[in-house]
Amino acid sequence: MGLLIIGISVATLSPVSEQTMVSEIISEGDPPPGATVMDYSELPQPAQLAVDEVIQQGGTTLSTYDDYKAVETLRGDRYIRKDDSVFYIRTTSADGSGGLFEGLARDSLLAIGGILIGTGIFRRDQRGNFLTLIAFPAGAIATLLSVNALEAPTLSVISWPGTISCGLAAGVPVLTGMALQQRDYYIGVVALATFLLSVAVLFSGNALSALYLIAPLIMPGLPGVGFGWWVGKQRAERS
């Protein structure tokens, strides 16, 4: 089930760092004095293909993930000389892209998938070792980091503190539900420590990371507590 949720989120939603860009011709002709003119032949091939499409059609859309090199080369205002003409091309963010909230929903689903994988590890522990409690946030963190790292065109586009904070926060409702069901002080302490650690990681990043902390607490919050209650009940019955 965890792998299924991960696969669905990857297939249907865009990463939080991915943006849709639009590249279009503003004008054609001599550049203003002092303007920096890029030669078409010196552009990387992905940027050349994008420029060709812009010249032929007047504009095109690009993805900061799928067309990373082209976007990084053309982002902003560029004067590009091709043959005997100079084209003034502007590449900016497009309206209507998935954006931040779609990315947060995707990461929340990835975290849920990781928690389910962590649940499998926790349930297989025959000795009832409390150290396996970290399987819930650890599973979410491992899933988030691995999937985002594999999909990103470069690791620099990933908000590492935000991603780790999201995984930690996603494990808090489950641990809380287990603590409430079993009335176990130790599990409650682990839940609180996990939350405090997620806040500490949050402050090591940027302001945007706050949403990474809030989203997994709100979106799967109550269901997560209920799921933790069920897991705790199953563990108690098996014991």
C-alpha cells in the first residue's frame, strides 16, 4: 500500500521545486547599447532547441525539471544572436502551474507512503523494541529524500531542511495515536521529541520550510492519529 501511494503521487503530482516557465519573443532587432548578447552557437543544446521553438512559434513552455539546462540558460531577459538577427527573449514563471501547494500535497503523500513502509518494519519487530518507533518518521524521511533526489535535475533545487522536517512531522500524529491508545508515557515522549526535532530542522532552513512542517500535521493529522491508535491496538493485542 505504501509503494502504491508513492507511485501514484509521483505519477500525478509535481515536486514542490518544479515550475512551469514560459519563454517568448519580446522583439527582434538591434539590442540597446551595452546589452549583453549571447551567441546561439554557444548555448547548450537544450537551450538551442528551446530558442528554435520560440523563434518558430513565438513562444514555448519549459519545465524547471525536464528542461533544467534550458531554463537556467534562458531565465530572465536574454538577447540572443542567431544568424544575422538578434532576438530579445524573455523566460519567466507561468501562471497555472502546479506550484507550491501541489508540491506539498505530493510530499505529504510520499510521507504517508513512507510511514506505511515504516509500519511494516514496526509490525515485524517481534521483541517490541521501542527503538523501532523511529521507523515511522524514518520511513517518511527516507521516502521523501530518495524520491526527490532521484527526480531532481540537480540536488541544489531540493529544500533539504524542509523535506526532512516534513518527514519528521508526518510521524508525529501516528506516534501520538499510539501513545494515546496504549497510554504509554515513553511513546508520548518520542512523539514530542520528534515534533521538537522537526521544528529545530525547520529553523535551520528558510521561511518556506514552515509549510513543510504545517502541511503533514494538518493534512494527515487526524487520520494519522487514528492510524496510530489502530497500530497501537494491534501491538497490544499481539503482545
